Amino acid sequence: MVYGYIRVSTDKQNVENQRFEIEQFCLKQGFKIEQWIEETISGTKSPEKRLLGPLLEKVKKDDLIICSELSRLGRSLFMIMSILNRLMTVGVRVWTIKDNYRLGDNIQSKVLAFAFALSAEIERDLISQRTKEALAWRRSEGVILGRPVGRKSRAVKLSGHEKEIQELLAKNISKSAIARILGVHRTTVDLFLKR
């Protein structure tokens, strides 16, 4: 079975670029993606909290997972190595397009995967460090970061439930009961009603 795995971190990113890359690669290699797995979620989330988790459970020996790059599997060295180790133990191959890796059950694959994941993590750490330094510099210049003091967020936990809450209140349902129905604390309902 050949799987195409696509992950983006935010809704603002586009899965179509990765899909196009994978489709073009498969066309050249003579493969056909039999199942696509697409998700919009941070790579810091564990595979079990992503669509990747069920994929890892169902893949079998000689299956192939194609993704644009190894960093699509996870954001940390440990997570990527854990996923690759799990796949290699089963005998699943992982091919990447941008990195041009063909990871299977051989020592070269394991060394390459480790080296790539290590360099990817170092790069992410450097980006994070540069971002923190830039924010610290902006603060030192007197720039106030974040939401202005006293301004409330436009969206709150119960945004979108206004009609439902009005209907429940019209039926004389208590605020505590409404909170239980909506799965929030009673104080959240009180604050929402005061807004």
C-alpha cells in the first residue's frame, strides 16, 4: 500500500503544494497514492493526537509512506526518530521528496534519518532563539507586545453558543446546569452572560 502523508501547522498554510509535489514524484516513479492522509495540526502534537497515529497502527511490512520532508512527521528529534524506528521495525518504508531520503530497514537509512532530524531540530531551535531575541529587542525599545491591556478577546470559549444559551435560559435552566451541558465551569457561563 502506498500512502501520501501531508501535514501543515495552520489553516493559513496550504496542503496543495505538498500534494502536488507528491503527485509529481509518484508520476515520475510510476507509483499511485492509494490513500491520502492530510491534516492541519502542529507537529508538536503526539502522533496519537493526529491522523498519523491511526496510520502508524495500520501500516504493514513493505508499505510505503511518501511525504514532502521528514519534518512533516514531527517537530522534535525524539518524535521523528521514534516514528521512524516504529516504522522501520515493522518494515515500512518512508520516502521524502525534498530531502530525497529512501528510509527502509538498513543502517544507512537510520543514520540519515538521525542526521536529518538532528539538523532540523537545530534549525528550529535557532529560529526560536532568533525570534526570542527579536522580541526581547522590541521590548527593550519600549514596544508593548501582545493584546493591549484592558482589551478583551473578541472570541471567548462560549462564542457561537449564544442561541443555545438563550434557549436554555428561556427554559429556566440554571447557570450551573448550562455549564454542565456545555462542559465549562459555571463562572465561564456567568462571565459570558455579563459580556
